[in-house]
Amino acid sequence: MGFKVISMFSGAGGLDMGFHNKGFQILWANDFNKDACDTYDKWANYDKDGNRKPENECTIIECGDISKLDLTKVLPGIEVDVVLGGFPCQGFSLAGPRQVDDSRNVLYRHFVEMVKLKRPKVIVAENVIGIKTLGNGIVFKKIIEDFSELGYTMSAPTVNAKNFRVPQDRMRVIFIGIKNEICHGGAFIFPFGDTKVVTLKEALSNLDEVNMDDVCQASFSSRYMSRNRKRDYNDVSFTIPAMAKQVPLSPDSEGMEFKDVDKFEFIGVNNRRLSYKEAAVIQTFPPDMEFCGDLDSKYKQIGNAVPVRLAEAIAEQVYKILTKEDLAPLLNMENPEAEIKVDRRITNTVITGKAFEYATLVELYRELKNNNWEPERVDIVKDKNYKNIERAYQMIEELKEDPDEDRMEMIHLETSSNRYNRAARAAVRYLCKVEPILRSNGPVYGVLRAMPDRAGIKGDVRDIDFAIYQDKLHTQQISDIGISCKNNHEAVKHPRITEDPDFAKEWTNGLFHCSQEFLDGMKEIFLKIDEYAGKYGKWSCVEEKMDIFYAPIIKLFVKEIKKLGMADRNDSIEKQKNVKVFAQLFFEYMFGTQDFYKFIKDDSSESTKVYPYNMHGTLMRPYKGDKNNQAVKMVSMPEEIVEVRIKPNSKTTMEIYFDKWIISMRLHNADTKITRTSLKFDVQIKAQPRKVMGNILSWD
């Protein structure tokens, strides 16, 4: 027999099925919903032929309100290894009103009481990510404290199910607590998962033809039509919600197209929601799984469940905890608190940044319409770059969606209360005031596009581009307005150290190259990185990384930039000319080869900062007699590098002093895994000319 498990708030049993599949024995389970309990009973206690399993192999399923059960009578005298639960989270939701004292929040207290009574070796709970921020983190802190007081060291990573072979973007918090006498205060480090995903094509390929009786036929609400609901077969699904009428479209559908902010329309007439059977397979339930109840109940059970494959991944980790003699490699002993806040979604900062880019694009489109630009005068290029930022925005929106009376996970926020759109709207309104051509009623035509990531590698730092033409065919360009979008940070750029250490070649389009001395120095460091990767695997395991890696790299860069970008009076004329060219190319690589506006979304102050970088004189130009009298003058480009130094009392940061500009470049590891390309610079502006005057725009 396997390790013994008690399950609470079990639903149809997605989490439990994952543990069952990995050899754990689920002794007792409970849920309030009768249909869910009946579904659980069918898969857990009956064979495929319909015969009930022997009682010693069955799970006791107690259907009813957990608050009315006497927990002391649950398996008296029987020791259990694990207590599982996905306690209801209406009050923990991102939904409003987010009351810390919501009476439903105390349901988790019964989970705590069960842990107190049974004292399992490991506890596992799953919840929505809103639980981390409810009441400014008060609820989350209280939950961690409650389990800590019972003698458990907690970790609470945020994970995306798609990284665990689930064909779906689904972010959740996984609580894992280990008895202190087992882990000695070390918090469990949950794995990152795999960036290789299972697509909808792979997931749905073996299903029979869809029976429309298995598909929700409710009308499509304005909320449903507020964003795209279709993913293609070569992609993963949106989150499967618990509310039937909010389920995403089938990839067979013709799809939806953007019309305006929070407004999409169907393409064609062949559009349907995923059937409950398709939704179940996307949640990685077995294809032949039988769900009890009516259609809405089936969708609800499926949407509320933990995806089975994610549950299996959790079970595999719990099995390691229960069987390994030496848990040290699995634990964070030095900084266990970090595993409470850790984010294992892998692309979190990328997602939020791109979501702001999308909000900026659509808010600019709407503001142009408000300024009498007819829809036929503005084209949006809906290429893969557009789809990437749209997808990121939709993922952010999904964190605020899908209310359900039993497990209220998220709720849709209209544009007026969406931070991304509010931040973008404040900035684009400013933009339309300072750019005369955007106020034009004349026959001009625009093309709005998302810029590819690779543009930044070549020095174009714009994220959104609005090219303006004199003609409908877009052959005579008369203006180009670019925007760089930053979500809660002001970093200029994040250049990585690449396999080819010749940074000068990359940053100057091949006009300059690093010295052999620099390349040899980096080669030695790369070999040491390879050595430490084999020994330790993760940067967090290397205590002396500052001295062994960061400081030597910084010293090499400082020396090389001085060599390439600085000269004195005794140097040849050619040398003095070359250093000026290098300084300009280096600067343009960091700040962009094109003029642009920088939009900085600042959640803490609920404002957006806007900086116009008018280094080539293309911003705020007059148009047909309309002139901006407060237009920003051209900002002078630096002509030389005055000094390069290691920041005082730092082993990770260098400072480059141009004339009138100062930037800092802090080296840090962008990935936890030790590799040659896991180190990158965080480039920040420390000083800039007065002409680059920022505007702070309140969202209100």
C-alpha cells in the first residue's frame, strides 16, 4: 500500500487523482457538492466494468459541509502521511469586494484543524494567485503563520500548469508544508517544469466527434466578447473556468477579431465553446472520465479541479520528500522565506511587460478614434508580434476572471479599473496632445504595430510603433512615433552575456571588436561557469559567486569599454575619432536608434511617467500649421565617454559617464540555472540632460 492521504475540499478529485496515479492511497475525501462527490466515487471506487472495488481499496467519500463534521471522528487512530486540500477561495479571490474577514475565508481553518489533529508529514494545498495579495498580503501571511505554528516549514510557489504537460495557461499557488523535524527548517524548492508544452492538437486529437449536447449553448455576453477567446491547435488553451458560459472557444472555431478596447466580434458563424469533454481533457482528466450532474455542473467540476498532470507533478515531489534520506538538495536552507514568495511561472515579468504594450496599443487606437481618426484610417498589424502581446494581456486578464459561487477564482475588471489600460490611457492622451499630427483631421493614414523583440537586439528599443503616411497605400511616410513600455521599472535595457563574448561586435553592428585579452579573460570565466554548473547547478548554491564571477566580469568590461571608448590627447587622430564613433554606437544600442517616448507604468503611485527621447528631432514636429509650443527640443547625443568605473563598494555594477549622461550597468543572474548565458546587465539612467523632462500623469 502507498502513503496514506486525507483529502479536503476534494471536488471531482483532480488533485487526488494525480496522487492516486502516483501510488498514494486516498483514505478519506470530502466535498460539499453532491455531483462532485458522485463523480469522485465513480473514478475512485469502481472498476471500468462498473463493479465496486474491494472496500480496502476504496476511498471513504463524506459528502457535506465540512464545518458540520466532527473532524476527530475522521479515521480515528490512523496515521496519515499527507493532507491535501484546495480550500474554497471566494474571499481569497482577486474579485471584489476582497474582504479579508469574508466568512468564507475561515473554511480553510478546518483544513488547519485537520492538520493539527493528524500531524501529517506533508501538507499540500492549491489556490488562486489572488490569495497572495488579498488584504495587502494579510490573509496569505496569516495562512503561512498558522501552518508554521503547527510545526511546518512552508513554501508557496506560483506555477503555470502549462509547464507541467497541461495544455493550458493556468496560474496557481501550490502550498507545500513539511514537518520541521523532517526538513529542519528548509523550505521545499518546487521545480520550474518544462518550457516544452503540450498543444491543443496533441490533447484533443483522440477525442470523438463533438456532440453539441456536450457544449454550453448559452448566449455570448458582452463580457465574453470583451476579449479574444480562441487559441489555435498549435497553442495551449486559455484557463478552463468553472462557469460554463465563459469557457473558451474551440480551436475549430473561426475565431474573434479586435474591434475596440474590450470589444471583439466573431469571424464568420462557426464558433462554439469547448465541450465539457474537451475541457476535461485539457484539464488532463482521462478521455473516458464520467462526470455526474447536468451540463453546468460538469463544467463546474472540471474548471474547479487541479489539472491531473499538475497534480501528478506535485505528487512526484511529495514522494521524494517522503522517501529520500537526504532532503538537502530539495530544500532552500539558507533563505527558506524566499520559497514562500517565489514565482515559478518563468515568464512573469515578460508577461506583465507585454500586457502593458498591448494596453498601450489598443488605448492609442481608441484615443485616435476619439480624435476623429476614422477606423479605415488606422490599420493594426495583427502579426505574431501583435498576437504575443495580446496573449500576454489576456493571461493577465484571466487572473481577474471566472467567478463561481463555490470557488470564486477571479472576476473580470472593466477597462476603467484595469491598471494596464488606465496607465496606458493617461499616457496616450498626453501623446495626442503633444503630437500635432495626431490631432489632424486631414487625409493621413496610420499603421499601428507591435515591434519584434529582435529589434531591441539591433538597437531599436521601441515596443509600439505608429507609422503615419500621406496615402492609403502607405507608400509616402511622413511621421513615425515610437513608444517604449516599462511595467513598474525604468530600466533602459537588459543585455545578456552571450556565448560569443564579443559584446563590442553586437553593440556596434560589427564595426568594433573586443580585444583578444578580453576574449581570453571571458573564456576563462566561461570554463569556470561550466565547472560550477556541473558541481552546483544553481546560482543560489554558489555563495562566493560575487567574487568568482561577477567582479571579474565587471573588471573585464570596465577595462574593455575604456579601451574602446576613451582616448587622451596623446592618442592618434584615428584613435580619437574611433572612440567617438564607439561612444555614439554604444549609446544608441542602449537608448535606441530611433526617437521614442518612454511610458513607465507605476502602480505604487497610480501614475504613468512619460519621457520624450527626441535625439534625432522627429518628435512633436509641427503639422500643417498646428504647432506644439512646448515641444521638446532635440536632445544632444553624447560625443564621448568621459569615465568608466566600478561603482564604489560594489562587485556587480559599473558606471559609464558620457558627456551629460550617466548610466549604470548591474550584472546579475537572470536565470537560476548556472549557464554561460544566464548573466545579464540591468541598465539604468543615473543622469540625463534637462531637455529630457519627464511628465508624471495621474491615472485619475
